[in-house]
Amino acid sequence: MKCLEKTLEEKNQFKGKILTLDIKTVELPNGKISEREIVKHPGGVAILAYKTDNTIILVEQFRSPIEKNILEIPAGKLEKGEDIETCCRRELEEETGYKAGKITFLGKIVTSPGFCDEYIHIFKAEDLYEGQIGGDEDEFINLHEVEVQKVKDMIKKGEIIDAKTISAFMLI
């Protein structure tokens, strides 16, 4: 069943460093008019970084919107016009200090399609070797090497709640 909305107008309400907020006026399939608040995001990448065949690297970061530290796979934002694999390699090195000899694209997800247009492209990184750790000056990241089965157990117990991390495990 196809239920498309027709966009009548789109106005920008806010433009930030990373996100914008647009108000979209739409005509619904039944002819009524409604508004949609749309957060626009450039998209990003997430990386299942295998330190060994049985161990991956997780990053621990404080996430201000939920006011807690969480464990997640390394990830980051696409720069304007940036190739997704280039972004993957850059973010892996910036967040973990590792480069990958082998990168495999696993798939992509939409994070919150009810209000946001963000896509995250998920990769598997193998044959890791030392690079240069970098990152943004406002990022404070702790690295954890965790066995794959333990990560799966932590997901089931609700100890890992990050959607891109959980989704990545569905793609392997």
C-alpha cells in the first residue's frame, strides 16, 4: 500500500553547526493539510572494528541528550561531499587510533525516520594496525576491547543501548 504525502512548502526554522530543522507543510493522502518537523542531518558511518577475529573495539562516550556514558561502536559524521568509505577510515582512526587493512560495507540504517533524515552506513573493519588517534577537541573517548559474544550478551541485557551498535550486530 502506497501512502505518499505531497510536500507543499518547506521552511527552515533553525540552522546549527551539524543539524537543521525544517517545517514541511504536506498534503495527506486524504487531502488534509499537516505539518512535519524534519531534522536534517548529513549522515554518518559506524564501524564494527575487529581487533581480533573474536574481539571488537567499542568506544565509551558521554552522550549529553541522555545524560550518561554509553558503549557503542566507533562512528562519525559525513563531511559535505565526503565518500562514505573515506569517512569510515577517517572516523576509525580519529576515534580509535587504528587504521584498517580491510573495510567491508555491511549496510545502512535510518536512525529516526519519524523526524530525522539521517542515514548511518555500517562497515566492518579488519586487519587493524596503529594509526594516529585524533578526534574533535570536545570528544572524550575511552576504548574498550570486548569479545563479540560479550557484546551480544550486553545488548540482550540492555547494557548496550545504542541503536547503530545493535543494528550492526544484525548485519554480521
